[in-house]
Amino acid sequence: MIETPGFLLTVASFFLVIGPLIFVHELGHYFAGRAFGVKADAFSIGFGREVVGWTDKRGTRWKIGWMPLGGYVKFAGDMSPASTPDPAWQALPPAEKARTFQAKPLWQRFIIVAAGPATNFAFAILVFAAFFASYGEPRTPNVVASVVAGSAAEKAGILPGDRVTMIARQGVDRFEDIAPIVRIRPGEPLRMDVYRGARQIHLTVVPDREKQEDRFGNRFEIGRLGVGSPAPIIQPLPAGQVLGAAVKHTRDIVVAMVSTLGQIITGRRSVAELGGPLQIAKFSGQTVTLGWLPFVEFMAMISINLGFINLLPIPLLDGGHLFFYALEGVRRRPLNPVVQEWAFRSGLALLLAFMLFVTFNDLASLGLWAGLAGLIG
């Protein structure tokens, strides 16, 4: 039986995920700017007309916009999407100008912009660190206990007792490292290094394509080797290892995101898998029904996604600003404001087109187009 959360629960769960993560992201920008003495004129969660807000003693207007699908920190002197100062900036008194974003050295502006995505990653790392500190970390030996007859593993020549050390050029230290690497590469030839006793063997394995459906009716395809695990081991971690384990786990997730994006760009994975806000809302509602631990883990995953996407070198995103700052550092002077303005207009057009595309995908995943086709037919 397919389980579906109600509409109100889905909407509430979505805002419970996206609101705090946007706040965390913008808080990174805010505190980095504050550390360098930059005045923040406004801190907004959401866009459009202000629904509620207040002004603090530093003169920052904290507010919530009616469209809660984003947010921003507006620093003094930062007057356009390209972060170029308003002409009135030139007329400011020296003391006031010194507190503006554009008056700061390049390296400080770079840190202020990078702090948003960095805080998203830091949030996920803290969540995973809390999990590892509370429950330990799976550390099952990276040894194949069994091989399924007729599976990709058997066809590749993998035998019980083989110790897997590398797949797809990624190191394997424990059995739990295998599935995340393989599941996103169905049907893709992968180099696999194993030790059979003291002898290292290089194999090529092509993971089987396995179609699955979860309790909510979501269908997806994963790669499957067909190897069995030894008895699972959950190892309590000393306090000194918790943070390192959380950082490694976050890094592995980012590597998987990069690999998946590369597969979409090269056509090895369908662009239909790209999702947007509606997809996040759908999975938010589904995950919250599983309990608060899966929901918090889901938030950590979305936080990593937000950090990763914002670092892409697309104008209007943080990564676009950082790219221009890097060029400025190499050239020893900023790009022409006209060039920046056109770049950010192009970036806006690209982002709007992308949002329309992923919304189309989201509606397809919700069955809208199939339903309309059925009505027309």
C-alpha cells in the first residue's frame, strides 16, 4: 500500500526544511560581514513584500518576505546583483564608507560571500557529527562475504574473501563505502581493485540495473553489485574522531553529487531526475512521516545541496560572485561593470529557465502530465 502524507503536512515540512536552511546560509554571510565590520542594511528570509520584520540596534532590518523560496543579506554599499556600488556610495563620509561591503579588501569580500555555502556544509557536518557521537559509525570490514549467482560481481570474477580497496577510483575503507559508489552508476563499467590474499587484482565490473520502488511509490534505478556483507559492525567513536568522520561523510556526499551532475551533463543519466522546490516539498513530507531522525538527516542532505548549488560558477549565485572575485584577483582589477551587468542578466535568465525546467520535472513526478494526458485521451 502506497503511503502519502497530507497536503498540509507536506507544506509544513517543506517550510520546516527550507526556512532554517536559508536562515543558516544567510547567517553565514551576515556573521562574516559583521566580523569584518560591514554594516548589514537588511536580512531577509524570502523575497517580495515584507510580511513581518523589525530593526535591531545596529540598524539591520530583519524581515520575512511573502515568497519564502530564498533569502538575502543586503550589505551597505552592495547595491546591485553584480555587487557594484551605487553612485551615492562615492559621496558617503569616510567613516560610513568604511563600513560598506565594497570598501573591504578583495579577500574579505571573498570570505563573506563564501561563508554562506560554507555554513550550509558546516550545518550538515554538525548533524552527522551528532549522529556519530550518539550512535557510532558503521565500520564493517571491506571484505566480500558472499557473491550472488549471476550477479555483476560474479561476472566480474569477484570471489568471497576478496578485500575491496577501490571502485571507480574512489577508496574503499569499509564495506559501507561500496553501495554509495555503485548505486549511482548502474550499467557503467567500473574499475575495481581487490586483494585476494596478498595479491592485488584489477577487475572491471558493470553494476546491474535494479529498479526499486519505496513505500511512497517513488520509483528509481540503482546500480547493484550482488555482494554480501560480513556481520555489520557499528563502532562507537572517540570524541577526537567524530568531527573527522562527519567531514568525510559530507565529502563523500559532495563527490556523489559531482558524479551525478557529470552523468547528467554527459547524457549517462536522464535530466528528468533533476528536481526543484516541489520535489523537495514532496520528499520533505514523506520523510517527516518516518520520524525526526530521518527528517534531520534529510535536512542535512538538503543543506549540502544548497551549499553545493550555490558554489556553482553561475552569475547571481555565490559561486558566480566568487568566480568574478577570483578573476579580479588574477587581473589585479575588477571586471568592467558593463560586462558584469550582462553576465548577471544572463545568469538570471539561465536560473529562470532552469527553475521552469525543474518545475516541469516536478509536476511530471507528481503525475500531473500523465493525468492531463489521460483526460485528453
